[in-house]
Amino acid sequence: MAVGLTVAGIGYAVVRRRPPLIEKESLWPTKTDIDSSLLTGALLFGIGWGLVGLCPGPAVVNLATLSLPVIVFVIAMAIGMLAHDLWPARAAGATRKSLVNSTVADG
């Protein structure tokens, strides 16, 4: 792991100094705070990895083995990804609905 982190660190240091090949500018993440969504995601990832022994990339590759536990894991992972994508839309819809209801009640 240390060797992988070292190689990745050197790679990022080299890439940060160069202009991108295709885009106009590099879009590096700027968020540095640790919030509840980051901690929750890390916890869920760690639990899933600990229970099954696979992280997402190798799990998808292991689908070729047609192993039932791997198939169940990948399906559960896909459902989790969909839930993650739909959750903000659901929350925004609920906020929009409450705003409409309060506007109608006021007006």
C-alpha cells in the first residue's frame, strides 16, 4: 500500500504541474472538510469491504466467476449507488413541495 501511495503521489505531483491535454483547465477537488456524508460513505464502504472482502472494482471483475455471493454484492452495490444518486433529488423534491405548500397557504 505504501508503494502504491508513493507512486500515486508522485503521479499527482507531476500531473498538477502540466496543463490538461483535452480540457481547458484541470478540475481538482477543492472540498477539504470532513462532514457526515463523507464519514457515512466511508463507514458503509468499510463495512461492505469487511463483510465481503471485495471493493467495487474487483467485485465487478469477479462477476466473471458467476459466484452467487459476488453477484449479490454487485447488485447490492448498484442499488446503493442508485439510492445515492436519487437521494438528493428526493430531498430537493420534498423541499420544493414544502415551499409550494407554504406559498399556497400564504397566498
